[in-house]
Amino acid sequence: MKRDSRLSSVLHALLHMAEQDGPMTSEALGLCLGTNPVVVRRTMGLLRKAGLVTAERGHSGGWRISADLETVSLRRLHEALGEPAIFAIGNRSETPECLVEQSVNAALKGAFAEAEALLMARFAEVTLADLARDFARRHAQRRATQE
């Protein structure tokens, strides 16, 4: 089953950007993410529309985070990406005539709605700043064990 990894990729890119003093080019971000710069530009365009990043033109230009990391939640990023589907599974048919399948759909719909509401609530609590602090902690631990 193919998974939608856009949110994970955006988080990865934004955390790399947060570590930089200046802007990062689409090419540099593409290398970090193992993807094409065109994909980076398309994704960053969505984030720019949401007011999360800016594009700086010119020789030393690139993408820069324009929002405070403390205010950027995973939910806000999910919304900026167009709210991609959370679950890749669904009903066999959305309008079944079979009463058994209607019962199955009702049960799944309720379970999916509950799970999505829980996940969205959690996404609203976690910020880029939280992830940046976790990265810094992990980085410090790794350096300590390598000394």
C-alpha cells in the first residue's frame, strides 16, 4: 500500500531549514529529502500560501521559514498540504445495497472518525519547536556517545 509521506517530508525539510542560518535552495532540500527540486518547489509553494515559508530570490536565495516554530503545529502543516487523507483504507463501496456491508461501513466510519479526531487533536499539540528540541536532544546524545 502506497503511503502519503508529504507531512513527514515537510517536517524533515523544515527542521533542516531551521538549522540553517540562511535560506536553503530547492536543490539542497531535494538532496536532504531524496527527491527532485521540482517536488520541493511545489510543496514549498503550498507552505508559502499558508504563510509558513518565504522564497528569497537571487544568487544566495532559497526557502526560509517565516513562521515562529512554536506556533507551527503538525495540524497546521497538514492543513497547508491540503489535508491529505489520514487513512489509506476505506469502504469497499460507499453506497452498498447489502445490509451486511452497510453495518460494516457504519462500524468502520465510526472507528475512522474517532481515530482521526484523536490524531488531529494530537497534531494540534505538537509544534515544530517540539520536534526541533527533540532533534537537539538526540544530536547531543549522539555526540556524547561518540566522544
